[in-house]
Amino acid sequence: MLAFGAGKCYNKLVMKNDQRVKYGCYATNVSMSVVGNLSPLLFLSFRSLYGLSYSQLGLLVLVNFFTQLCVDLIFSFFSHKFNIQKTVKFTPVLTATGLLLFALIPYLYPQAAYVGLIAGTLVFSASSGLSEVLISPVIAALPAENPEREMSKLHSVYAWGVVGVVIVGTLYLLAFGGENWYYLAFALIAVPLVACALFCGAELPQMQTPEKTSGALAYFKQKNLWLCVFAIFFGGASELIMEQWASSYLEQALYIPKIWGDVFGVALFALMLALGRTLYAKYGKNIEKILLLSAIGAAACYLIAAISPVPVMGLIACALTGLFVSMLWPGSLVVGSDKFPTGGVFIYAMMASGGDMGASIGPQLVGLVTDGVIAAPWAAGLAETLGLGVEQLAMKAGMLTGLLFPLAAILTFSILYKQKKRG
């Protein structure tokens, strides 16, 4: 009887610990939504306050995801060299430090504002890279009736975090102005601090890592690994281009006032992103089929957003893109983990590498094309012929460039779908 009571008490403690770990993972993912979406929300404020070009703004995104990519690659080959549990707990501390640098240096030294933005981005991007590599396998290692849906739930928390960041950030900028953006960044440091508190004292599960570097290298010979990496590359680019550029696009290309563009475009994009992941977490199945249909829908939305002469149609297309890209990233992770069930941290690191590469290249390419069209000698004549402003034409050209990624995703996901049908 005494043993039964002790066992029951132990099970309750384990369940309580697992819940705490899970909530810590959720808070860490919300922290990722903060650092991933704060800069794009402030793009036009940075442009007016510090005279930054679209390429410089795009470079912030590139630095963000390139840093994450480097972290991903390090863990792809050397995850066995790290104490995974301690690294997970250190991640939100790094996020808070990066946000502090991001806000503090421009506040104290406005003449070096861009240096501060880059420095803060480097630090909190490293934390995002760690989160991408480690938080998903933590959730996968916790006991669950349906691990696939738990993974979708984790990523839906990120999307709901984006909704919160966009709405709170937009209302803050409306009330206090873009020149006071630092205080918003300072306030958001509270999110990773919550994650720190939840992880403190919690016992994290053990996760598989290759015993040595050669164990990781063996996976590179498998074609399915590269297919999964390309899938998340195109999916990540399709999601992040719209997420990072929608605010500026709606204001500069469609002439929608920032408050309405952010609330009904960017926030609704994030809401659709969250809704898609939440619905899959509750009802989802047949992930390969959903990924293929989602890529087709995303391509259609990009095309409508880029060429529609009706601003409201463009706004709706931007928002609906969120629904169609919602499962491209987490769904690719599910496919990858299913194909390589013993890959552990390595597979998540490789998949995160592909996703971050797409998230780096896609938004930066849009910025480069936009700046290139603005500087082109033929742009003014073509814009006048089409009844557009030069900057408006350039932004539309950038959005059409973004269309390339969901189109490529259609091809990749069709291959995965055919593999699944063949069994």
C-alpha cells in the first residue's frame, strides 16, 4: 500500500515536471516570435529614424537567420559535445541579452544605431537557433498520446506569439510613435524571463544525439534527408517573406495606412498562421497531402498580392498566406522525423538549417530586388506606363520574386506526397 502511494506521488511529480518543461518550451517559442517579428514591425521606423535602405533592413533578416543557420550546422555535427539540458535552459537567457543590446545601444548611441541593431540581432538570433534545434526534440521526448499533434501545438504557440507581438507592437507604435520603439523592446524582455523561470529547477528529458561526428555524416548519403531539407527550405522562405515584408508591402505598394495594414494584414496573417497550426494540432492527419495543397494555396496568394489592382484583395491575399504556409515548416519537421526516427537532435538541426537558409535567402532576395528596381534607369518609365509609383513597382517586383519559393515548394511536396502514396 505504501509503495502504491509512493508510486502515485512519483507519477504526479513527473507529470508536474513535464508540464513545467512543456510550458517552458512554449514560452521559449513565444520568445522566438518576439525576436523574429520585432524588427520587421519596426522596419519603416528604422528607415525614417536612421535612413536605412531596404537592403540594410533585409540584412537584419539575413543576419538573424544566417546566425540561426550557423547554430543549426554546429549542432548538426557536434551536438554530442554539448550538455543539451543546460543549453536549453541557457537559451532564454541569451534571448533576453540580445533584446537588451538591440534596444540599449541605439538608445544610448543613436549615431551607431545600425551597429546596435546588428549586435542585438546576432545575440538573440543565436538563441533562436538554439530554440529551433532543441525545443522541438524536447517536446518530442516528452510522453504524449499523439506526438505529431504535440509538435503542431508547439509551433502554433509560436504563431499565437506572432499575433500578440504584432497587435501589441502596432498599438504601441500608434500610441507612442516609432521614435519610442526602444521601450517596446525593453518590455518584451519579460517573455524570455518567464521561460527562464519555468526551466529553472525543471528536469529535462534525455534526447538522442550521434555519438560522434561520423554518425552524423552517415545521414548525408540518404537522398530523403536532402529532400526534407529542400522542403523546409522552400516552406521557410514562403512563410518568412510574407511575415517579414507584409507590413512594408501593404503600406508602400498598396498604400494602405500602416495601422490598418498591420492589424488587418500582418496580424491577420499571424492569426491565420496560428489557426492553421492549431487546427492541425486538434484534427490533423495526412500531412504530406496537406503540405502539397498548402504550397499551391500559398503560391496563389503571392500571385494575387503582387498583381491585384485592388488594395483590399492584396491585403486579403497577404493575410490568407498565413493559413497556407502555417504547416509548411512544422509539417516538414514531422515528415523528417518520421523518415528518420532515430536521428534525434541531428535531424532537427539539419531541418532547422534548411528552414533558416530559406528564411535568410528569401526575405533578403526580396529586399535586393526591390532596391534594384528602385535604382534601375528603366523603372520610372515602366512605373508611369503601369500607373504606379517607382517604389510601388519595386515592392510588387519583390513580391513576385517571393512567388518563386512556394512554386518550388509545390514540386518538392508533390514528391513527398507520391512517396507516401507508394508507402
